[in-house]
Amino acid sequence: MEKDSLLIANKILIWAILFLSLSCNNQDNNIVECKLEQNKLKAVLKDVYLFETAFKNSALVSPYDSLSLDESYAFIYHKHQVEKADIESSTECYISKKQFKPLLEELEADIKKEESNFWPNDSTITIKQ
């Protein structure tokens, strides 16, 4: 009798674990909250983009040339008061929610808009002789 009740309890436990694991996997990804808000992540990614662009184009000539890439990224993270792990987990979170590509597209549009504001149109340039 005791063996039967133990066997039934084990079966119930197995079914409960199976049910909970299946129900957890079917969660809507939009309910999951990412560590960083999109605007915060976008600001960090923008600074990383600007730094890497300057670094790769050898335009970064300053007393900070001796900094390693890790130290440079740490400076960017410190500026935005975030941790590398938060950026990584938020990136993974937005990828899982299928919101990372739109975030990057928005960032690209913002950068192009800033570039167009920085460089004058050809029609506005006049050369005086």
C-alpha cells in the first residue's frame, strides 16, 4: 500500500514538472523584461559604433591611444552607467523578442541623420574666387 502511494506521488510529481516546464517554454517573449531600456542600449551601441569607426579609421589620435579595447569599452560602459553583462543580456533579450533588428535600423537612421546635419549639402557650398 505504501509503495503504491509513493509510486502515485512520483507520477504526479513527474507530470507536474513536465507541465511546468512546457508551460514556461511557451511564454510570450514580449512579456520578458530586458535589463536595459531600448533607448539606453541604443545610446551605448551608438558610442561603441562611433568609437570603433574612429579607431578603425585611425582617426583616434590622442593621449588615450595606449588604452586597450577593453579599457575603451569600459570607459563607454562607465559613461552610460551600465555593466557589460547588462548590455549582453539586453541584446540577447531584444534578439529573442525580435526587437533588436528594428533597434539597429533606428540607430542607423539616427546616425545618418546626424551625418547629414554635420555635412552641408553640395548646393550650399560656394567657392569664392
